[in-house]
Amino acid sequence: MILFAGWEIMACTGVLVGKKASVDGSVMISYSADSHTLYGELYRWPAATWPKGSMLQVTEWDTGKPLGQIPQVEQTYSVIGNMNEYQVAITESTWGGRTELQDTTGIIDYGSLIYIALQRSKSAREAIQVMTGLVRDYGYCSGGESFSIADKNEAWIMELIGKGPGNKGAVWVAIRIPDDCISGHANQSRIQQIPFDDKENCLYSADVVSFAREKGYFTGKDKDFRFAKAYNPYDFGGLRACDARVWSFFRKYDPGMDTYTDFIKGDPTKEPMPLYIKPNRKLSVQDVQNAMRDHYEGTDLDMTKDAGAGPYKVPYRWRPMNFEVDGETYLNERAIATQQTGFVIVPQMRNWLPDAIGGVLWFGVDDADMAVFTPLYCSILDAPDCYRVGNGDMMTFSWTSAFWIHNWVANMAYHKYSFMIEDIRKVQQELEGGFQAVLPAIDKAATELYNKNPEEARTFLTWFSTTTADDATARWKKLGEYLLVKYIDGNKKKEENGSFKTNGYGLSASPDFPGYDEEYYRNIVRSAGDRLKVKEIQ
């Protein structure tokens, strides 16, 4: 019995925050691109004007496989990561859904859908039109997806699934998240009933219900139709490994979410969670970044609380997702923060600034828990060297690659987490706090430049973004050196000068021997019995 078949590669998480639900009035979304084979790097497409008749080669994002060609548009916009120069941001999480609806003959995959739409859209609504038009005209070859689609004023969730071989196109629905609400998705379709009469805040394919009837997925009246139930019916994995992540985010801002505990633990007979909620307080950028670091802390799914956490309270479980003991199948929790992440982002869109300055892509690599989100303005002309495509890959280590530096630090921390995370948090918070503190001054200086010469402003923002990211990576490398020196061979050196920022590493040469906690020693005694007992000799 495989509870989580397929979840090994379909494992992304995203949250959404409306502009009236944020502290400063910005729209925010997030995305962790989770995959065991995805290298964390920053994609970039410069703006371009194309000759009439130009064709675009579509390549599958996951595999690099050529899928076909489509006509290129006359003008494309610059894109940095998952945000374009007009403050449009798009992210996703895959849920697959009904396997018979995947059309392998389609030309457009989910990744290409994102990055083509970013090059062709000036607003979230236009991106929805572009994306649905692409799959209508050229076919869709991926499984079911939830997309976060946002701009400086609006945040939308669009869910889309193909129509099967020989039936080009897709069925889909897009719902705008109210400005004063937050939402999320994590590899499980989340849209239930569709407000068909709300044309301003709900868009959908004309056949979204009729196609479900045709396929035998639904037999009731339109008002009773539920997208998720028809196209991605709940199973145990879809709740426990997926919707549970959204629940963990929601409950930070709505204590009433505990009423859905049985549902997210795997009971599909319970009422599903709402698509969005109104939070009990407004969220900052740091709140959203920290949401991506969640391991169910404070819930009874807390990954530091069972024996699997080991003596150092590690909130991670190595794959596979499930295991068998004495003929019974058990699971490993799947939290928002996970070890196998390529990159993690928090796009922030601010409508009170010019687009070139208003859009900030907070970008990090590897495990979100130990990532550093560095600010990249959406108009920058180049990528930082530490995130540059080609600076290392999954099989090539590079000491100047942020992905490899962060993996090096994280893989040390996994083996002594409760100790090392304290050192990591200090540097992480210092860096991210510093970015937050300096950004208003950067905004002001860039705005003054922009009013005189927009290109000079872009050059300035490129310098700031690239320098900041490269400096943060160098600092993280220094942190890795410090951790290795401090915790070598299971010991723990004391700090003499208060911090490794002073001369050398500021550590005493004579170490402490911290050993393990009492709970772990008791587990050893229970398993080893008298074999390890010290006996008095008369």
C-alpha cells in the first residue's frame, strides 16, 4: 500500500496575501519549488521585440524535453525568476488529479505556462487570459495544477486540468482572493463550489461543469458542483501530506482552524477547509517568509516531538514518505519546509511605487527553514552570480553558488539541529532584518533616480540586488565554517568573544561535551537493556 505515490516529485507549497491583509498594503504570494532534482538558480528573460513570423520553442520545464513551437508575440517583457517587470508573479503546486485527463500530445506544460505568461502579461487578469488561451490553442500536457497569479492589486488562485488525449484544451476556474484575506495551496485542488454569478471575481471555462458530467465525475446541479471533488477527489495523501500544510499556515491567523484537524489528518467525510480566510492580524513580508519555514510547530503534528526527530529534535524525515513495520503502513509528515527544495520565493507587489521599484522578489535557495531571502527588484538587468544559471548544477559543486553553500550548511545542521539552528537563526535574522531596514532608503533613492532616468534606476537596483545576494552568500559560507569549527566531532566549543564576527571565530579551543538529552538516553536504555549498564565490582 503506497499512501503517497507521486508526492515525491509533486511537492510545492504556496500562500497568498491580499493587499488589505498585509501590513504595508502590498500583495504577496510565496512558493517553494520542492524537488529532489531541481537546482536552485534564478531564471531571467530580458524584454525583447520579435520580428513578425517568429516562433517560440516550448521546452518542458521539468525535463528539458522539446515539446513543439508556437508563434511568438511581437513584444515580450523582462522576467526575473517568477516575477516580471510589471509586478506580475505566478507560482504553482501540482496535484495531478485524474490521470486519464493528461494529454501527452499537448505542447504546453505547466512550467512553460508560467514563464510564457510572465513574458506576455501586464496584470494578473491578463495572465489568466494568456494561460488559458495557450492551453486552448496548443494543448496542455501536464497534470492538474493550482496556480497563484498576482499583481500589485490582486491575487488569484487558478486551478486547471487537461481534458485527455484527443481533446485539446483544459477545464479551469480562477477565483480572486478577497483583499482582506489569505489563502494557500499545496498539491491538492482547493476550489470547491464556484460562484458562477460573480463575474468580477470568478472566471472559468464554459465547460467546467458539463465536461465533468460528460466524464461521469458529477451528476448534480450546477450550484452543487465542486471542482476539487470532480477533478481531484480527496484521498488520505491529499489531506495528510498536502492540505495539512495549508491548515498549518491558516491556524497561525485563525485559531478556529483547529475544527478542521480531523479533516487534514485524513478524513474526507469532514467539511473541507475554506479556500481563503480573514486573518486575525495583518501579515508582514517576514510573516510570509517564516510561514515557509513551518514544520507543524505548535500542533500535534509537530515533527520535533516523536522519536523520529532523534536526540537533536530534527524536524525532517528522509524519503520515502511512508514505511512499513510488521505489516502496517506508517507515514512521515510532509511539512511546508522540506529538505529537497530548489528555490523558495516571496514575491511582493507594491502599487504605490513605479513598477520597476514596486516589485521585489524575495529569493532564497534550498530548504526554506535555513534559506536567506534576499531582495531582488523586478526590473534588474542581471542575476547575482550566486544565483546565476550555470554556476554549478545538481552534479557540480560550486563554492560561489548559493544553492551549494546553503545545502552545505543545512546538511551539517540536520545532524545536530537543535544546537546549530540557534546559530543559523542569528545570522539569518541579522541578514533579513538588515534587508528590511535598508529597503526604504533603496526605494527612495531608486524613485528619485527613476524620475530623472528610469534606466539609471534599473542599473542602481541591479547593483543593489546582485551585491546584496552575493554578499549574503559569502556570509553564509562564513557561517558554515564557523559551524564546522564549533561543533566538530560532536563537541561544542564555547564562544569567548561573543560572536564569530570578531577576530577569527571567537571560540575557545577547549570544547564542551554536550552529549544527549535525558529522553534519548532513556531510549538507549530501553533498547539496550543491561548490556550498557555500569556495574559495581565488589
